[in-house]
Amino acid sequence: MKQTRLEKNKMEWILLAVLVMLWCVIIGQKEGFHMDELISYEMANAEYTPWILPTRPEGRLERYLEEEVYQDTFSGTLSAFFATAKDVIENRGGSKLATFEKEDFQEPVWISREEFQDYITTTGHDRFRPDSVYFNVITDNHPPLHFMALNLVCSLFSGKFSPILGCIINLLCLLGIAKLLCDLGELLYEKRIVGQAAALLYGTSILGLSTLLLTRMYAMLTLFCVWTAKLVLEKYQSGEFRHHNKLLILATCLGFWTQYFYLLYLIPLAILLVVLLWTEDRKKEILYFVRSMVIAGIIGLAVYPFAIDDVLHSGRGVEALENLGSGAGTLARYGTMLQVLGQELFGDGILAVLALVLLAVLIGYRLWLMKKEGKGIFADAYGKQRMLSAFNKERLLVLLPALIYFLVVVKAIPYLEDRYIMAIGGFAALFVCGTFYRLVGDRLKDGKGRMAMMLILLCAIVGILQSGPNYLYQGYRNQWDKAKEYRNLDCLCVYEGVRYYENLPEFAEYENTLLLTMEELTNRSADERLEKDEELVVLAKRQIDMVELARVLHQKYGFEWSETVETTSPFQDNFVIFRKITGTELW
């Protein structure tokens, strides 16, 4: 009896199910957010308000919609919308929308609990609003697809805010990546076990788990890179470039709309494919492939033309181009990021080191056998030609662009952080498992080869689990709960830079919050709320001089340092309750 696809790959589905259960457990441990994660929620959910500004809590377009478009009835809102559209078409720059101004306040203003909730959750008008997301990201340096997906998920859980919401997208992406790695293992090595081992290694690695936990576009970016690699490889193997290109065009557009770094994998992949097809005298297939890429490029730019300005003229784009042109510190950058990649793929425990040592010994053993048998790099001219067989070309086609991605990205990035190399995590795992299989697996019977591969993976996985993934921010839940405990009070947040973004979940709990720097507090004019409040939560970022802060609050508003609230926040914030002084002077 012929086996069904499910029966044939039963162990693979069990593997994927186990990975999903592991990922759910890991997601459940996430308590806080990287600052950029909260920017993701704001870009996705704050209606026409791309940035939180202490002097302008509400965006210009959001205010216009509230005052001029939104009415008590649906028909009234629809009528006002069409009237606005007609005015814009007829008067363009002179239209009421174009000339509508929302002035900034001279000083930071108090922002209510409801306004902060509107920033990071979806309620009312901002549910299912890809148009608002599109508007918001125009001011950012990223394309809109991930933020639109985040808005969709948050809209399904209207009014709710949790670290789990962003991780839902990442979990689905990692599941797709794991399945694609299984497929690539079969396509590249004719052994699905290679892809399954790569999926297991990637899915349990620090790099894979960190990709799962970071609510940014990198899980989605990785998915589209791996999917594109599989689609191109299948076409290269089958020779079918003339027809059935819709999925390739779709994957290319989706990758482009997710993160511009996608191009750093796609372009080397496309160039290498063209070179291989040219050397094999498959020139018509080159034309069909180029046609597909041109169509994808036209669609991609037609939907999001702001990409050109983002790459060539934005601050981040110009900085990346300047970094690419600079040779300063290049070797140090590569060394640092190679170390990050190695540690996050294998962990840094003793068992992970043993796994790498064992892999190195096996490589040495295989090289010795090659020399003894006159094969591989030690072969004669005919043998070396065989070494450059179709299978090796296909591995080169998929894996070399990942190496080029690493070399270019590490030169261009502003910070040496793991998120910038997350896109090649799956390829790195596939390379490691494929290399191990080529060294040992194909020389042993299937059972022994499987056992040897599992031994390497077991050592690596145990080493990884000793370290734990990034982006959990464990301990933040305690500070978040404290904010809920004091939710009837106002909060004064004193910060440097824009570090207040780290605490947005807390600000959505307090009655009102004032965001300002130490200098702004010192020079602040009369504040009716501070003068009226008898009790106040002060959240000061770790760089703030608390003695000076207490002095200013006492002299200007009569507050006294009353209670230090102990928290386990990873941000090391100062959480202090101040109360009004009666009758005595502190300073």
C-alpha cells in the first residue's frame, strides 16, 4: 500500500510538533521588551502617530481624523472621508488636510493612560488599519509588511497587550523555516535527515530562539530568504523558468516589503544563478528568470516606492553605505560577529565545545581519507571536475549567498548585534549538518549515520540550553506588576536619549505620565498637576543622578523621597515613591 505524505514523514511531523511545544514554553518565559520591539508595536498600532514625542503625544493626521472625519454615524464618517478626498484631489497642497497643523507644546506634557494604551494596542478605529501602518513606517527606515502583520495579530486581540502577540508571528515563521530546511536537506543532499537535523539545530539554537523572541521583522526575513532559496533551487534543478513563476515573484516581493537586507541575499543568489546558467549554456532560462525579477521589482517599488529614499537618503541608509565604504575595524567586526554566530548556533557550554572539537576531528579524518584515496581536493583533474558536480553547484547556489550576506551586513550594520545575522541562521545550521553528513553520514549505514548526527546535535543542544536565549528580559514582569499596583498615581519618568520606550507597558498603567529629561525638569515652568499631587511615582533611568533629582523635586514642588520600590527589572531603573513634605525642609 502506498504511504501518504503524512505517514512517510511521520518522524518529521513529530519533530516539528516537539519544536512548536518547545517554542511555546520559551515564549511563555518572555517578560519584557527591547526598545525596538515597542517601537514595532507603536508603528503597528498607533493610529497615524509614528513616534511618541513628549511634546506632541498625538499625531497631526490622527488629530485631523478625529476633528474632521470621524463622525457619530458610519454614513457621516464615509461622507466626511469622501469630502476630504475630493478636497485633496482638487486643491492638493492647498487642501484642508495638507494645511492642517498640530502644534507642538513648548514643554513635555502629561500623557494619559488611555493615550499610551492607544500607542501599543488596537482599539476602535485603529483595528485592522494597514493604511495607518503604511503612513507610520514612511517616517521609519523599514518597509511595512511585518508591522502590518503585527497590527493584524493585535487587532484580533483588541485592547490586549502581551509579549506573546508579537511572538505568534515569529512562531509561524520559524515553523515555516524548519519545514523549508527539511525540504532543502533533501534537495541538496538527497537525505531528508540532513534537513531535519538542521531544523532541530536551528530551532533549538540561541540564534533561532532569539529570532523567535524578538518582535521585529527578522523571523519573517529569514523565512523569505529560505523560501526564495528553495524556489530558485527547484527551478535550477527542473529547468522550469518560463512558467510557474508566481510563487518566486511573491516571495521576492514579500521579502522586499519585510526588510531591505533581503536584497543582500537575493542579489548574490540571482547573480550566482545567472553565472551557473550561463556556464551551462541555459541562456533562455536566464531571460525568463530576469523577467521574473523585473516584474517583482516593479511590483515591489510600485507598492512601496519610499524604499529608494530609505536606502539612499535616510540616516540609516547613508550610514550603512558609509560603513560599506570604510575599511576601519573590518577584521574586528568580522571576528566579533563570527564569535556571536558560533556561540548562538552551538552555545558556549563545555558540551558545545566538545561538539565543535568532534566536528573538527571528523573534518581532519575525512581529509586524511581523501588524501589516502586520492579524492576530493586531492583528486586528479577528472576527480576535481566530478567534485564540481551538480550537487556541489546547488549547495554553492544556496549557501554562498548566505556567506556574502554575512560579509556585507557585518560591514554595514550600526551595531554589532545578533539580530542583523538572524537571517542566515537556518543556512548556517544547514551547512553544519550537511558538512557533517558529507564527512561521516554517507560513509556509514543509515542507522549509524543518524546516530552519529544525533550525537553531535545532542552535544550542541545541551550546550545551548545551558546558556538560554536573548530577549527574554526576565524580571521586567515584576516592575510591570508594580506599575499596576500604583496605577492610581501619576508617574514622572526622567530619562536620557529615548530610553523611555523601554517602559511603555508601565506607562499604559499609570493615571498620567510625564516624560522629560533632567534639564527639562529643572527648567520646567509651573506645573499644576505636580503642584496638586500629594504622591508620585518617579521612574528614573539608570543614568540619572538621583540625588540631584530629589533636590529638584523638593525645591520646586515640595516632594520628599518616601520609599524605594525594589524591582528585578533588567533595565536597572530607579523606582521611587515621592510624597509631599509637610512642615520640614529636607535641604
